[in-house]
Amino acid sequence: MRFALNESLIFIVSLFLFQSSNGSDLISKNCKEASNRDPGIMYDFCVACLEEASSKLHPPPTNLEDLLGILITISKNNATNVLSIISKLSKDKSLDKFALLTLQECSRLYDQSVFFLDQIAGTLKSKVFDYVGMDLSGIGTFARVCNEDLSSKWRGGISPLSKEYQIFDQLIWISHVFFEIITKT
Ligand SMILES: *[C@@H]1O[C@H](CO)[C@@H](O)[C@H](O)[C@H]1NC(C)=O
């Protein structure tokens, strides 16, 4: 009887170790908490992008700080991709002056976001979180301003970066809520 109990205990413990070692539990638990805290957060998106990114990581993420770090890296890659889309769009000779100026403004804003995201990545390593919340709010505002201005200046009234904006906004939003959970704010 006693032997059986020990064995099942070992089984449960190893199950737990196995589950936490692939990061899946960590991801779904924290995405769930974030979407409970803030209904704007899409649970499925949160899980999908973190699982995809962490499946390529060795060692896998072991805590919420790791997940935030992953999101910051994904966001930076996203912003960099947006910059190259902007530069392609800017080459269109048929653009009117206002659309072109707005694209240039967006380029500046996303550039600034990349700078902030680099800064946040450094900050996370040193575990001093002083400006992370403010920087994330700033980045969210930059992306929104770009999307609104582009929508108003683009023919047809729909920003050519709407889809990218929605993804980027969600990444930054999740990062912000993770940050709040970490710092208990
Ligand atoms: C941004 O990141 C998301 C999630 O990883 C990815 O699905 C999407 O393709 C990326 N978009 C750009 C423009 O990089």
C-alpha cells in the first residue's frame, strides 16, 4: 500500500515536471489569467503565438518573465517587418502627398517602437522594471496613431497596415498585462 502510494506520487511529480518543461502549461495558465484580467486579450492568439515562438527555444520558458521576454522579441520582429512593408508602400509613385507623409510619420513611430522594445529587452534582463509599463503604453499609442492617421489619409479610408496593426497592438497589449501581473500593478 505504502509502496503504491509512493509510486503514484512519483508519477504525479514527473507528470508535473514533464508538463512544465514544455512550457505549455505555463503559457495557457498565464494567457488565461491575462484574458480574465482584460477582456481585450484574445486567449487563442496569446497561446498560439507564444507556443509557436517557445517551441523554437532551448531551454523553454519557465516563468512569466520569460514569456514577456518572448513577446517583446516577437513584437520587435513584427515592428521591423512593418517598417519594411512601409518602405515598400512608400515606393508607390501614385501615392498622394498626404499619404506619403503619413507613411513617413508611421515609419518614424515604428522606428521609435523598435528602439523602446530594445530598451525593454535590456531592462528585463536586469530585472529593473521601472519604465517598462510606460514604454509599452507609448508603443501602443504610436501604433494606434499611425493606424488612425493612415486610415484618414489613405484612399478608401482603410489603412494598408490595419491587419499588421491589429496583431502588433494585441502583442503589446498582452505584454502590458503580463507586466502588470509580474509587478502586481
Ligand atoms: C507578427 O507576429 C505574429 C505572431 O507571431 C505573426 O503571426 C505575424 O505574421 C507577424 N507579422 C509581421 C508583419 O511580422
